[in-house]
Amino acid sequence: MSYALLSVTDKEGIGSFAKGLVELGYKILSTGGTLRVLLEEGIDAVAIDQYTGFPEMLDGRVKTLHPKVHGGLLYRRDLPEHVKTTEEHGIESIDLVCINLYEFEKHYHAGHDEATLIENIDIGGPSMIRSGAKNFKDVLVVTSPADYGEVLDRLKAGTVDYEYRRSLAMKAFSLTAYYDGMISRYFQKQVGAEGDYRTLALKKVSELRYGENPHQGASLYADPMVESYLTDFEQLQGKELSYNNFNDMNTAIALAGEFDELVCVGLKHATPCGVALGESPLEAYTKMFEADPVSIFGGIVAINGTVDGPTAEKMAEIFLEVVAAEDYTEEALKVLSAKKNLRLLKVNFGHQPLKEELRMVSGKVLIQDADVNAEEGHELMTEKSPTEGEKRDMDFGMKVVKYVRSNAVVLVKDGVTLGIGGGETSRIWALENIFNHNPQRDFKDSVLASDAFFPFDDCVRLAASKGVSAVVQPGGSIRDEDSVKACNEHGMSMVATGVRHFKH
């Protein structure tokens, strides 16, 4: 006789699956709520305590942790000594185990207290899954209702081969690793410390058409233990989001989320091309667009407010890949609906920014705190003090510059970027690019923000020649005095924040 052990939290399709197994000659073992469902559907099933001769106890914490269960799953059918042992102890063969787990993730996101979460840490389920998966050559381990149909079809057709069994084992161990990863991350958060081991539990959301380039495969996964801007965004219209879209959106939305004031961010190839504050969405968008009307074509726009009709009409004048906003008016949605391929996202800017960043390198993983919420100082380094307007632009500029690839410099005036330079191996080249690309722009009385200190005074002197009136930088160079002297010579103010913002 072949036993199938069914014990699931997600009861979807379990009745039909059990009926199919009975028709194939399986005897059903079951527990708790699953058993009740099966009996209500008229399926002959044996309670696990009746099978083991040992009662469920400790409020259900112990019910399947028994040699008759794990022996029936783990013994090797091809080893005579294993077979002899099971016969001596009255252990029957359990050839299929169907398990899904207590809903720890659901209760975590519902904000339940620790006592509730602990009671939703499954012990018996993962144990049976691992036992069945370890012995996959002899045991079918089924962990998802999505697989019920194929399992039954293959059993009926006699096509349950070694490769299929191994694929189910892969799914099983992936599920238990994901589950344990969530629990580990929960305790790390509660303790406020990390152990020697870290597991990132990731759940696949979808396949993407390709990665950065068409020959690269790509997928989208969700991290259940992180709540940030892209956790629960809503796509209102447009084509499927690509790998590059997600990468670009992440930067644009995070930068827009830095501001309490209404701001519009334009971004191209993961780099801001225009950023502007405004009293209205239309003003913010228009100023952002005019900051760099060339680069924004085919780019991404993020606005931490509601897009209205006039703003939508302005947006519709050019080709954009993505617009991400807090919300949209009905008029705006009507206008933008004419741009069928334009991806419209509704984003909750009330979420917190990411606290950690992860980067894969060859054979290693780098994890660092995200560059957010740093306490920046305002040390005056020059004879001249910045005006109140320049101070505001300094704060604005330092928020923008940390989202630009190093070496990075940003020129700002009245809450609008006049030029953004980054990704150069020399800081002076980044600044020269701004001026070379904007030969007709008036930079008089603008503020220069730099992501790191000036090793020489060349940037200050070039900025002064274009009318820049104030500089904000981290400071800390052994040659700071050269830059301070240049500022004093040209009647400029300079402030040091003490916080570097490299972005590599």
C-alpha cells in the first residue's frame, strides 16, 4: 500500500488532488484542518494520530514528528537493511507528501505581535518537506497547488521520472530556504544584529523580456522583508516593465522620495538629467524639462505628487518611457491614455527608502547601509557666508548629487538643476561637461554641489569664471585650503558637510 500524506495551510485544490490520488490507489494520511476538509468532501482519509498511535499535542506543535512519518519518508527502498528496519517497526511507505507551510509571511505583513509570529513558524511542515525531498528518488514532494495537475497527469501516464522528481525536490528545498530566510531576517531585525550567516529570501514575481541588453536573461524577484517605494506600486497602463525600467525607476523614485516639497525628477540611463522643485506639478515638470530638454527624451519622470491634466498634456508632448507619481487625476489619465505604450506607475512615496544595498561581485556579495539620512554638517569655510537662498540650494544640490555617478557635480539655482555632471574619472571633466553641453546657459549666482572633496582648486576657479557664487562639498582634502583660497579670491562662499556621497 502506498500512502500520501497531505497537510496544507493553503487548501486550494487539495480536495481534487486527494480524489485523484485515491483513484490512483493511494491511501491518504492527513492532519488537522486538511483532514476536516477532506472528510467534508467525502474523501477517505486517516488521521495522523490514528496512523502513528501517538496523539497530537502541545496545541498542534507536535503531530507529525514521529518515526512512522519520517521513517516512511526517508527509508531507502533499494537498501534491504532499510526495508527490514521499517518492517520490524511497522513503518509503512509514504511515497508522496504534499505540504505547504504556516503563513508566517502573511502574519508578518499584517503586523502581528511576536507571539503570533512564533506560533506561525512551521516545524513539522518543513521537516516533512525536507525528508521527502532528501529521498526524492522514492518520494514525490509537492509544495504548490500549481503542481497538482501535472503530478496527477504524470502519475496516470507513468511519466514520473527521475528528472521530474528532482525538479520537485528543487522546488521543495527552495521553499524551505525561502521560509527560513524570512524567519532569520525577522529575528535579525528584532535583535538589531547579524549572525555569521545571511540568507536573502526572494520570491519570483515574473520573467522579464531580457536584461540590460537583449542577449541577457532577467527575472524580477520580491524581497518579502523589505517595504520601500517599489514594494506595492501599481502599474496603471503601458507595456511590460523591463529590467532597465526597474533599474531607472529605482533611482528616480528614491531621489523624488528625498524631498518633502513637491519635486519632479527626470532620469536617463540611471542618472538624473533634470530635477526641479515647484509650487504645482506643472511648474515642477516644466522646470525639470527645461533643465535638460535633450536628455529627457525617452527617459523616466518621477514626481512625488499628483499629476494633473495640464501636467499630463505637457508630458504627452514628448516620448517618455515611464511616469511614476503619487497619483493621477482622471483628466491626467485620460490625456496619457492616448500614449498606449507609456508606462504609468502609482507609487507610495510614504514608504521608507531602502536601508541596505547589495551588489554581487565575483564570488562575493557586498552589502552596505544605504546612503540615506546622514547627518550633514554646515561648516563655513570661507570669508563670505551663503545667502538663505544659496543654503536651500546647497541642501537641494547635495540630495541630487548623491544619485549621480561619481565623480559627480551638480549646479543648482532656485531649486532647479542647471547642469549635472558625473561618471568621469576626473571631477574637473564632469564640471567641464556641464558647461560644454550648456554654452548658452546663465550660471550666475548658482550653487555647485560636489559628492566628494576637491583635490585641487581647478573646479572652483572654473565655476567662478561662469558666475557660480557658492560651493557645497564634503571637505576633508589635504588641499582644502587651495579651494577655500580660490573661493575667497572670487567672493564665493563654501560650506563643508563632512559627508561624502560616492556612487559607484
